[in-house]
Amino acid sequence: MSADTPPLSTRIAHYTSNLIIVGLIRFALLIPYEKRVPMMGWLVSHVIAPIAGWRRRVRRNLAYVLPDLPKAEVERLARAVPDNAGRTLIEIYSGQEMVDRAIRAPVTGPGLAKLEAARAAGRPVILVTGHMGNYTAARAALMHRGHMMGGLYRRMSNAYFNTHYVAAMEKTGKPMFEQGRKGMVEMVRHLKGGGVLGILTDLHFGAGEKLDFFGKPAATSLVTAELALKFDAAMIPVYGLRAANGLDFEIVMQDEIAHTDPVTMTQQVNDGLEQLVRLHMDQWFWIHRRWKVDPKAA
């Protein structure tokens, strides 16, 4: 067994949980889209989230960064955040049905004009995004507009789930680059050719810089800004927000981040995301261990 191979007990747990998830997804895909998406949101919020401890993690994160948030709002978010996660998951597996809605979504914000100007000039573009609303909706919408957007992803710890999840993501568009040596080589080639790259930047990165996010230090990777500077790529934040009906989207493109230095540029991304999250608290993935919060600190 290699050093990267999980112990047998972990592999059994991953295999079992993947069977449950696959069964749930296959069942959901038999239901019409308009009912499928809210149904999966409800199941994740009311069945999976309490068992997986997601509601507890939402409460802990909120207590850490927004301790004065009313209890009623905390409890609403503890249910609404997993609901959005469930909707996003089944939308990704719904393929063209989700894409059809994404390409009808309005695209707002100054970033769209900056993207089109960069493409007209043959300049590479890095679209920074986060786990906000449905992050694949923005990719599908922009690819429909002719911006061939590659995606960088981090392999999930559950290898069984990772295989079909990446395959589902690829249905919204290719190429996809796995984080690692091979993926980085392919990604750099894509950028050098004047391509467009999408990167999720709102995950905890242990070796990253401690930057401010909701008034607390959050370990954040600087690689997106470093790549933008190295390849003179336009760096533009973009997010796929969920509409009030829970099924449609709005693609929000914030203004291009001016080239300065990696820390300043990445902090601007954090600030822009925080502003958007505060307006749509239930659409950000508060389930993540963004701050690696100590329960006592919360």
C-alpha cells in the first residue's frame, strides 16, 4: 500500500458513502428538474446535514466571525446553506438541463466588458470564483458566450466520489485541470495560449497567506494572483448567484483586479467575495472549514 493510499477502514467508509450518494443522485435524476433540485436541497438540509455535522459547522463558523448574528438567522442559515449545497450538487449532475438555465442567466457587473476586451486582445484571463450559489453556472454561461474556460480543481479525498464528480463537471465544459504537477503543466500551457481559466479561491490553504476574511485571518492561496502576474492575465472575480426561485441564476462579474502584488490582489478578491456573501448569506458554503475554527474560539 502506497503512502497516499488511505487505510482499509477509510476506504470502506468512502466506498459506502459513495454508494449512498450515487443511489441518491440516480433516484433524483428520475424526477423532473423543477422538482428534482428543491427535493435534493431539502434532503441534504434535513437528512444529510444533521448526520454529517454540517449544521453544527455552519453555526460554529458564524459564531466565530459574526458572533452578534441573531440566533433565528443562524438557525435559518444552518438549514439554508446545506439546501443550496444539495441543489448545486444535483444541478451539476443534471448536465444540459442546468446548462440550459445557466446560459439564459443575465450577466451583470463591470467584469464582463473587461473579459471581452482581454479576449479581443488575445490576453489570457483568470476568473476567480468561490463556493457561492452554483459556481458551475458561471462557467457554463461564459463558455456559451465563446469563452473556453478551463477549470482547476482539487482532487477529493473520497476517490470513488471524485471520479464521477469530475466527469459530471466536465459535462459543463472542458478542459479540467487537476491540482498537481501534471495539471499545472497543462494549465500553464492553456494560459500561455491565451486561454481563460477558472479557479476557486475560497478554501483553507494551510501554506497560504493569512489574509482577512470577515475580520478574521484565513489561510489563503496566492497562486491565482501569482499566475496573473506571471502571464499578464486579466484577473476577474465571477460568481454564479442563485435567483429567488431557487432554480435560475445571475452571473455577477466584479471589476478586474489591478496588477500590484499577490497579497494585495488576493485580499481584494477576499473583500469582494465578503461583500457579496453579506448580501446573500445563505449562498456561500459556510460548511467549509475556512478558518479551521477551534470550537473554544467560537
